[in-house]
Amino acid sequence: MRIADVLQAKSSHDVVSIAPDAGVRELVARLAEHNVGALVVSSDGVTLEGIVSERDVVRHLHSDGTVVHNTVRAIMTETVETCSPDAGLDELMETMTRRRIRHVPVVEDGRVVGVVSIGDVVKHRISHLEYEREQLESYVHST
């Protein structure tokens, strides 16, 4: 299974991004508006400059109660784990588990073409396992 298959199965193919100079209040509003846990940080909406998540907000809130007055640049993760659409799902699952990350931008030719969350991965794996179960049941009952 490839990451492209996971992206294809998603209900929305939009990549929600935010500029690094946007405020943290705007970030929180966008996370809530789109019901997502992380946003790609990009000045032009195409190239990857970082990623920022709910975890980033909470961790900074713990150490600095004024985090809502900062910019996204101040709290974002700049070194981002990415994958390509051709990457294998098992490889991505291993990376997400090992690095303890929940969102991975999918990059092709220097452009962000999607974001895969741990929820997307789990949903795709469950669908695949259900399909396999149905095929096995069909085989068993046909013999």
C-alpha cells in the first residue's frame, strides 16, 4: 500500500496551511474551523516551511501563558518529517510510531500535495483488513 492510496481515500484533498507570520490565535481558530490537529506552515500555500500542531500550542502554553500573542513561527516545528506519494504505508507507520508524530506532509516535486494523519493511516488499515476478511470469508464459503 502506498501513501497515494491513503490520500485518495480521504474525503478532502485540501491542504490547510497557515503563514509563519500569522498569530497563534488565528492558528487555533483554523485548527477548530477545519477540525484538524495540525497545519502546514507555508508563506505561499505550496512550499513547506514547517508544521504546527495542537501539541505545539499546548506545550508552549505550559511554559508561556502568553503564547497566544506569538506568531506561528515562534512555536512551529521547522524540521519536518515528510514522505512522498509513492512511499509505503508500513514505512510511514513505523516512522510515525518511532518519532511519535501524528501528522506527516506528503511532498512531491517540492510541493505539499497532502497531509497524512495517524487517523488516516488507521482508517485505511482497518478498511484494508475488512476487505481481506470479506475475501477470506467469500473463499471459505465458496468451497
